[in-house]
Amino acid sequence: MRVLGIESSCDETGVAVYDTAAGLLAHRVYSQIELHQDYGGVVPELASRDHVRKLLPLLRETLTAAGLGVRDLDGVAYTSGPGLVGALLVGAATARALAWSLDLPAIGVHHMEGHLLAPLLEPDAPQPPFVALLVSGGHTQLIAVRGIGEYELIGDTLDDAAGEAFDKTAKMLGLPYPGGPELARLAESGTPGRFRFARPMCDRPGLDFSFSGLKTQVLLAWEKSDRSDQTRADIARGFEQAVTETLATKCRRALAETGMRALVVAGGVGANLRLRAALHTAAVNDGFNVAFPRPEFCTDNGAMIAFAGALRLAAGQRQDTSIAVRPRWPLEELLATTPAEPLTLR
Amino acid sequence: MSGWLLSLDTSTEAVSVALLRAAECYERFELAPKRQAQRVLPMIDEVLAEAGIVKSMLGAIAVGRGPGAFTGVRLGISVAQGIALGLDVPVLPISSLAALAADVIDIDPTLTVLATIDARMGEVYAGCYRFDAQHGVQLIGDECVGPAHSVPLARAERWGVIGTGWSAYPEFWSPRIGAPEFADGARFPRASRIAELAVSRWQRGHGIAPEFALPAYLRDKVALTEVERGVR
């Protein structure tokens, strides 16, 4: 079964074709980062406008790369939430209408399920059960994945997401948008240990996160400092260390509490090299497996949507011809719609 | 350039779809604010069933390309793009203001028409139209967005006005237009009119590939940069 996947929940347009027998056939992502740079953040209306301009050309390019025409497709999957409503609607409407015109089944995919399953696109991917760390600009969650489609939220952030903390901290330090990756780059030239910030919520039991206090600590340190370039880099390093160590501590706890032996990491912050290193070290020390999607599948992409959609279509799930998006869609509510039988490709 | 023309419009509070071939026309029109996305494809299935035809008999897609509600305009364009890509047929993007104007011209082709849609934020989308035996419904000047007291208007003696922009700002229009010979401030663009306007263009070979069928928002400044906000 060849499934077209379309992602348009925020500021990336993603298109991919996944074949349940042959794997990923082609994928393309167009990032709007430059478009939003002058605004200091994603402007929802501009994001929607760009999706509608870019989606079809990207779709044609992806099909060409896969050597396919629209008539070679067997199903269409699209991100139906959570995300920016206008942006979601462009992908959902185009995808649903395309499927309608070809009499193909269509399915709306939960964006976070896409991220959660993205590591499974890789060869030698761990199979459930595993713990997933979803860590992005909008999420910091620990999820116990008992089977595909069987998710239990076991840890969540009480305030800022980790990626959001990166972006906001970068802004405080005067770094250009999008600040997160910029801050990580700067941290590489920082002195480890010169600034040590508290590891939030690590001194008490539980799997929840909180990053807003850390942001305040950084602000105070920056305001009291000489504000030199080196200090900025040193603070960035201290901040990054606090975040990555906190994430690693909670992952180890989650594995211990669930008794699971594998960790998968997904979401934009999953591309952070220090986080990867910290989790690799923890994996060696504690004896668990850790898997990351390739960096391009950490950020938003169509491949993960095509993959998650293929699983659900193969299980017989369908979206009727109404075009529906859910800008706010807690992952827990996806659980209620999950079939009793775990989803598999066979 | 054969077969049926499918037309759709979701640019305002209404959702409408139509099928047109020669003198045959089938239409569904609903006032369904916030439910256009839910309704548009099922409504197309309904008109196809009523006409007794199948998708493969569609030869082109016409769509209301705005101006109107941003999200609604994009919905219509996205649906048209998706269908046209799947069926490999051309798209004819049609102005929602021209579709409104055609309603008046159908009643009295000698009037100059102001078609106007409430754009919120104290502004309207507006365009002036006249009927011309050779070219049909013709835009005079440009479509634009602005306050009702200052958007440019054509020179005319006898006016017909149509659309929600009229009923939203009567106090600003009346000094400029006086008492029009025809006025309806509660009319929305309809897919059947869009189909009528599209069909001659289709016949002249003006259908375009779906990726080139894009919204006309008119209001293009939608956010301030950091520099404009004075934060950088």
C-alpha cells in the first residue's frame, strides 16, 4: 500500500510517499523559517499563505522523485492536528480533496503520533514496547508505547516545552530567530561548568518537567553578567546542560518505572547533539537501547505522517469526506479512538 | 475542453457547489458559517448524484479565489487544487466580487455594479463592474480593500450594489452612491455564477494548472515585523 503523507501543522510543508512493503519512497520538506524571521516568530496567517503556495509544487516534486503519478497511490494521510488551524486546513483540504477525486481512502493523523513513530522509519528501529521522549517547541512529553497505537502519557511539562525554553532563552540572550538551534550552536563555544543552573524537578519524584524557572535563572545570570560574547556562550552552555541533563534524568526514571528497555527520541529538540550524547551515555550506563530518527525526521516532515497514516489505513481506519482539523488535540484523546487491536503493517 | 465544469466557493459565510454543462446547471448553496470544510465535498457528491454523472466526466474546476475570509478562500483553493491534481484537469480561479456583480447584471445589465464584501477591521473588499456585450462582466479599475468612504469607485449615474460590504457601512456609502437602483446587502457569492463566469474562459483555453490557482486576499499586510513593532 502506497500512502501519500502531507504535513502542514506549523511552518514546514512536508510531503512523502511511504510504501508498506518497500518503505519510504520519497520525501520533501519546505521550511518557512526565513519567511518568519523578520517577525520574531511564526505568523499563523503568513504560514497558511505559504503552505497553499508551496504544497502542490512540493507534492509534484515528491511524486516525481518517487517515480509515481497520483494514480499509483493507494491512500492519503494528512496531519489533522494539533497545530495552527489555518495551516492544518490547507494540508487537510488538499489531501482530502485529492483522495476524494481518486476515490482513495484518507486518514487524518495526529501530529505527535507522527513524531512518536518517526524513529520506526529507520532500519533496525526498536519495536514496542518502548518509552518515547517527545521533545519539541510545543511538547515535552514522556510516553509509554506498549504497541503502535497504544500510548500512555507518563510525563509532561507543567509550563514551557523544552524547545520553547531554548527559543525564549535565545531571545533573552539576543540571538536571532529561530533561537533554539542558534543557542545550541553558541553553546558549543561555551565553557562547561562556568554557569550551573538548577535541574528543574529532578530533586523530587515523578516524570513531569518544568522549564520556566530555568529561563528566569538564565535571565538573572545574564543581567548580572558582563554581557560579553564569551559569557553569552558560557550561559548558553550552562542552560543547554541543565536542559539535557534534566531530560536524560527523567528518561532514565521513565525506563526504570515502566521496566521498558528501549528509548526513542522524537521532535525537533531530538536533533540536539548534547541531548543525543547525554542519552547515549545514560544508555550505556543503564543498559538500555536508544534510537533517534535522522535529524531531518526530528523536525516536522511528511514521512512520519505517511508512515503513521499507512499504519492506520492498513488497520482499516478512514476519514469521511468532511474536512476536519483539530488545532488542540491532546494525545490522550487519540487513545480513545485507537482500535483494541494494536496496529501493525502485516 | 469537454465535459462538465465543477464550481465551488467557500470564500464567505456561505458554501456552494455547482455543476455546469451547456444549459444544464445543478447547484447546492448553504449558509454554513464555520462548517464549509465539513460540507463542501459531501455537497459535491450530492450534485454529482443529482446530475447522474461521475467524477471522470469533470473537465475543469472553477473556484471562488477571493477576496473574502482568508481561511475560507484558502479552503476553496485547496479543495480545487486537490481535485484538479487528482483528475488532471485545469482550474479557473474566479473573483468572488465578479460573481456577486454577475447577480446584479443578470437582473439589469445596464447598471454599474459595486460588489463589496465586509472585510472587518472597518474595511471592505470592493470592485466596480459593468456588462459589455463582447466581454461579459467587466471589472472597471482594480479590486481593492479599504474603508468604504475612500475605496476608489467608478464614475456612474445608475448604480446597483451587492454584498455584505454594503450593509456593513451604509453611512459611508450613501454620500458616494446615493440611492442605488438595486441594492442587496445580504447576498453571498454563488458557485453557479462562478461557473457561468468560468465557462467562457475555459472555452478560450484560460484554465491553468492547479498549482497556479492561488488566493487573491487583497489585504496583504497581515503582521508587523519586529522592526515595525520597535522591538529590534
